[in-house]
Amino acid sequence: MKELVNMFEENAGCEHRILEKMKLDVPNEITVLAIEEGRKLVKDSSSQKYSDIKELKDALEI
């Protein structure tokens, strides 16, 4: 069990260093546009809204 924990800690450290190098704190253009669209939809009273993920999945038939 100790070996498993050590492996997990090593992998988590590697992933953290990779993410730091990627500088994910600045969204790309597509992400910015998606966020803006989402904000518009939230304010639009005629847009469909879902109270939970199951309701959304049912609407998408997935």
C-alpha cells in the first residue's frame, strides 16, 4: 500500500509541474468566446435552462 501511495504522490508532482509550465491561467480565444456565450445564455430568459445534469442529458438524449 505504501508503494501505491508513493507512486501516486510522484505522479501528482509530475502532473503539477507540467500544468505549471502550460500556464493555464490565461484562457485561449475559443474559451473566452464560450464563456461570453454562456454568460449571454444565462441572462437570456428564453434560453433553455436545466436544474441538474440528468435533465441536461435527457434533453440531449445521452
